[in-house]
Amino acid sequence: MSRRLRAFKRWMRSQGIECSDALQLTDGADEGIAVKAVCNLMEGDLVATIPKRACLTIKTSAAREIIEAAGLEGYLGLSVALMYEKSLGEESLWAGYLQLLPERECLPFVWTLDQVDTLLSGTELQKGVGAQPDTTQTVKEDKAFIYEDWKECILPLIASSPLKLNPNSFGIEQYFAAKSLIASRSFEIDDYHGFGMVPLADLFNHKTGAEAVHFTSVSSHSGSDNDIDDSNDKYDNRDDDKPLTKDLHSRKSGSSTALVRENSLNGNDAESSSNLGDEPLSLQMIIVKDVKAGAEVFNTYGIMGNAALLHRYGFTEPDNAYDIVNIDLNLVLQWSSSLFSGRYSRARLSLWKRLDCSGCISQNSEYFEISSDGEPQTDLLILLYIFFLSEEAYHKLNHTVSSVENINKLISILLLDKSSTKPPIETLEMCKDLLLTDRVCDALMSLADIRESFFGLNSVEDDIESLRRCCHIRERKLYHSLMLRVSERRILEKLRIFASSRWCKDEKSTLARKRLKMTS
């Protein structure tokens, strides 16, 4: 066990944090810290109890008074708390925890502007390309807003605080570093504490769709659980291998002996108790999926694609099933302008909107999602189909807009200019098949090519080769940006395959019908 992990385990004991012997904290030279199962873990096993008083929040920090006096809340206030505790060094109540954290996490907003321009070129995180949910604010905008926050809220504290803050601990670089840690590691604890740093809980690595541990709140006087979305003694030097909790399977009840401590955190227990009321006093970590001995125990930060993962947490995942690429509505209009007049395009777009169709809307952006298997959003198919409607079908649809009640009826009306021999529309999949005419498939191919052009002159094969040669430990920024580029470009290739396969399918169906007529 590494020295920093031993110090952290001593600190956990001093703060009443109970971690089961069934969990092993590992510290690899390359992979960093991970949590593994010593024995088979079963669903429902209690593996850790963390008093909320041991969490680093605005309420528990020694900087609480200056934070609240300045009116700072949320992530901004928590950033000040984290910077202040780090500035105290060994005098901080969280020294044993803070020494385990990296100086900063590798989130794009701590990259240089040159790195953002070079590494994220063409991706969903680059300005003007379109965005995934939670990534509509571009990296450059992130950097600008963070700087403004520091200038308007943190800088005045350095000059006016009665605690005489060290400017070297509260500079712009320190603020960016604190923001990166909070953005990637903090949890929402409860209404009283708000967001905070939760020791031990933030050591579990993420794996999409593989959550094995879940966090709940538990009261010291009650067995009821609730889901979650002051001792100045330094951590002692007891034996590092001494168990931190009782046996795993004897700790499944809702109550927690970890809540009883002789001294209060920062001397504010009386006030905290009166404000907390019946709020649970601890967080529990419960196994929600069986884990075999020796396997890593994963948490999940939610279901999200690589753009969102890189933007919010600083990493990506290979073969992420939740990856998406977006086709911005403006890009579709750019494509249409090469085929139709502006007046024609505006009229067709207006009809599409009056049919209650829309893309995904976030802030001032409207876009269409292309899923990881290359399948486009139905609303995009409808828009493209409307662009190619015959004048007769367009005018008829234009006069029957108010009677369209559901997508099946909408598709039926859209197909008025097609053969009446089509089978009745019963499923959404049938709707999509009927919308995928040759011209719509050609449009999808063109949109994929336009979107692909944002990645520059390097081919996807070039990016794949660069990714193969890249070290994900020494070249984290390059590695994860390449992973994002490759994953997005593969989706665009799947979109082309989707469009071409549907086109071929339609061609085969047409030939089959012709042969049938010739033999009848």
C-alpha cells in the first residue's frame, strides 16, 4: 500500500469514516487509485459509512464565515472552501484527504487555448459544431466564465478578508484547479450542506452502465434510508492494516455507530443539529450489483457519451454505447441552400415546425442526434422528407396541419404522393423505413460528409493510428481528445452505412416488385 493511501486510511479513522475490509484501495503507478473487491460482494451489502461532518462543504470548512459573509454559494463557495483548506496544508482538518487528490483534473477548461483549438477541433466540444446535453457551453466559454467568477468574487476576497488570504493560494490557476476537482468529484449531499467533497466516495472509478455501488443517507436514530443524488486531533499513527469497520455482513442495518464522536467538527455541532433537523447524518455506500472477488467496484456518473464525459470529468470510454454525434439545424439549412432557394427552404422548415416537429433544443442551439449505431433522429428524417415533397403533397399537407394528431397520421399524410399499395403504418420503425427514400438517404450521406469536414484534413484512419500510438497515461489530453474524435467519426461512418443500406434495401425491393410484375 502506498504512503498516501496509508495516510488517507489513518485520516478516515480519525473522522469516523467506516470502510469495509471487503474493499481494497489500490494505487497503481499508471492507473492511479481504484477500489477492488477483496471477496465476493452481494447486492445489499453495506461497504462504507461516511459522516456528513467528514465531508468538505461550505458549512464544514474553516472558511465558512468569510464564504457566507461574501454571499458565495454552490460551486463558487465550495471552490473557496477547497482552496482555503488546501492553503492550510497540514493544519487543515482534511489534510489526510487532500493529499490524496491530484492538483487538478484534466478537464478541457484547464487546457490552454491552443490545446483546445488543436485537440478538440471538429468535435462536439468545439464552438459552432453543435452540442450534446450538458455540453452546449463550449470550452472557451467555460474558461471565460470561470475567469469572470474569479475576478468578480475571489479577487476581492484576497484584499478584504479578515483571514488575510495568501494570494498565491487563491490565484486564477488555483481557482481553475479547484473548479476542476469540484466539477469532477463533488456530490450533492443534502439541502443543508449542498454540494461537497465526499472522501472515499470519490475514489470509485466510473464505468458507464456498470454501477455497482450506490449512495444513501441514514439517520443515527433511524433505520430509514434516503437516496442521494469539532475534533482538531490529527489523524493518528495506528496500524494501517487494522480493520476500518466491523465484518461486512454484520453491518447491513440502517443505523450507524460511526456517527458518535466525542468532539464536533469545527465546533459547530449544536448549530448544525438545529439546522439539520431530521436530516440524515451519514452517507452509506451500498452494493447494488454483485461483484466478484478481485474485480473493480465501479460507480457511474450517469449515462452519457464521450463528449459529455470529457467535458465534465476529463476522460472518455472506448466503445461507449451512449455516444452520439449531433447534426446542427443550421448545418441542415446550409445543405438545403445548395439545392433549394432560401424561400423554398424557409417554407418547408415552417411546415415542419407547424407539424410540431423539432430537434433537440438547448440554450440557443437546435440539433439532431445521431445515435452510436448511426441511426438518425426521426425528426431529421421528417424534415428531409418534407424538403423533397412534391408540390401537391406539400400543399395538401399544408392545409391539413391542424388535423395531425400523432406521428403515424403525420407519416401517412407525408406519403400521399407515394403508391397506395404501401402497408398500413403500425410502428415507428415502419415510419422510418418509409421516410428513407433515395433522396433522403442521399441527403443523410451529404450531411455526414459536411459534418466530417469539421475534423480537418486528417482521415479517420490517421486518427486511429495516432490513438494507437498514444499513451493514455503520459498523454492524457491527446489520448482522450483522439478517442472523442475517433468515436464521433465512426458514428458518422455508421450514418453513411445506415443510409446506403436503406438505399440498397429500397433498390432491391423495387427490383423485386418489377420482376413480380414481369412474371405475373
